[in-house]
Amino acid sequence: MPDADTPSAKRLGELTRLFLRLGLTAFGGPAAHIAMMHDEVVRRRGWISDERFVDLIGATNLIPGPNSTELAIYLGWDRGRGRGLVIAGLCFIAPAALIVGGLAWVYVTYGDTPALEGVLYGIKPVVIAIVAHALATLIPTVAKTRLLAVLTAGAVAVYLLGLNELIVLAIGGATAAGVRGIRQMRAQRLSVWLPVAAVTTDVELGRLFLTFLKIGAVLYGSGYVLLAFLQGELVERHGWITSQQLLDAVSIGQVTPGPVFTTATFVGFLTAGFWGAVVATVGIFLPSFLFVALLTRLVDRMRASATLSAVLDGVNAAAIGLMAGVSAQLAGDALVDPLTVTLAGAAGVALWRTRLNSAWLIAGGAAVGVIHTMAV
């Protein structure tokens, strides 16, 4: 937590450098982003504790929008208050948006995007190691009682069976609060809480902005949920792009660093060129800044209430369980041969035995992947 309400220039500079680097190197989706942030702000810098970090994970899972981006925004608030909130969010989003915007231009101009298979081949197993290392630290933090350990394990199981993420989080929070209520009822009264085509320039920028603003304000869940929302709004309702263009946009959002929601940048460019990319990006991310600004006033109050604290503990356990479940799925896609298994193992050893920055591991994995692809 900041020592004073007015953050120092040094702290704001630290936030700028850290989240610009994460925006350029955080491949692998939200679970990987969260793991890299944990490595940077807890393990390497000691800005906050593991307990505080998992509270922020749980809290950002309660609001709509891209959760790893919202975690970055909240970490900016914790370190630099209002200016830190804006700096961390913009620095995390901007590099990815610029990369995706550039690829959108290539896509529109040449009808294709540069091959990224080699880079991803090497990066994916390293990302698995980074996430596994973070989980090994965070699981003992959230599973601090037998109940929370069961909730964490249960969240992994039901997520892998296909249960919706929001339902998993709700069950976690409600169960923890319910058990606390039953225990409290024995001594005192019961308390109840409810918890590729040419660019089309005829799309009005105002409509484009409002469409993405609405999506950013109501969307929960993963990039696949984003795909469903964009299919309904942009392909079926407005007819601005085709289903194939949408799949290409989501693919680019997933294989580039930073938030998957930069898919909006790609779609905006397809529909209305440069300014379309700008307004779509601003529209989909603006609600996250507003939600986190409101959330900063609530988390500490939740911890001050015994019942709401139990809800947050349950949500935290479910959120880490979801992170583990997603990682298990990603591992099946990343660890495909002896080389990728070796990469993951080497990265894991480096994380456990050294304080090497995870960005260097990502860069090393990318280099190995490119060399491997060129060799075959």
C-alpha cells in the first residue's frame, strides 16, 4: 500500500516500466498474466503480500470485463492511487493494442497475418511453468482452512467438467458464507447475505464505441465468451464483419501479448479503419477502469465484515481453482513433445532456484520455438 495519498514520481515510474514490459511480454491469456504479475509485484518486488494479491484476484472476478487487465489496474491503484490506476492500465493495454492494430493493417492490406506458430511453440510451455509456480504459492494462501481447500479443489473439478466460471465463483462465495453463517448461528442470531475483406468505413464511430462499451460493461468470462458476444453483436446483429474475420480477430487477440480483449482493436480496424480501432479499444476497456475505481472502495470494507470476508475467501478459493483448471487445459495444448516438456521443466527450475525475471524466460522460449520451427 502507498505510504501517502500522493504517490511519488519514483512509484509512478516503476509502474510505467513494469506494466509496459508486461504489456509486451505477457503471452498466454489471463492465467499467465496473473502469474507474471504475481512474480513481479509479490515475489520480486514485495509490493504486496500473497494474501492481498489473492484478495485482488477474487475481487476483480466479481466485476465484468477482462480480469487480468482489471488486476493490473487495481495493482496500479494499490501502488500509485488514481494516477497509478490509469498508468498501470494504459501501459498494460497500449502495447498489445498497438501490436494488434499493426497486424490488423497487415491483414487488411495483404489478406493474412505473419506466422506466429514458432514463437508460440516455445512460449506456451514456459507460460505453463510460470503459472504452475504462481499456483504453488497462491494455493496455500487461499486454502488456509479445510473448507477453502475443498472449495479450491472442487472449483478445479467442476470447471474441467464444463461448469460456467460465474457459477463456480458464486458457489464458492455462497458456500463459504453459508458455512460461516451456520457456525455463527450456534452462538448468536443468523445473518443472511445474497450476494478478410476491405475496410468498411460506413460504420458510425459512435455506434461502434457504444457497442464495445456495452460489451466491456457486461461481459464476464474468458475469451471464448468474448467470441460469443462479438458473434452476436457484430456478425449477426450489425453484419459489420464475417464469422471468419471474427475468428481471425480472436486468434490474433489470443496469440499476441497482453489482454485478449485487444481483439476489439482488430475488429475496430476492420470495420472503420484507424479511428475504428481507437474507439473500439477505448470502448471495451473504459468500463474496467470505472469498475476498478469503484471496487477500490469496497474490498477493504469487505474484509472488515466477517460475513463478507467469508464470501471473499470463498470467491478467492474458487478463482484460484479456476486458474488451476484453465492451466490444466493449457498444458494439454502446450506440452506436445519432449522439447516442450523440457522447456517447461527448465523454466520451472529457473523460477524456483533463481530470481530471474519471467520476461527473460518468455524471450528464451520464443527464441527456442523460432529455431525449432526453422529447423523443421
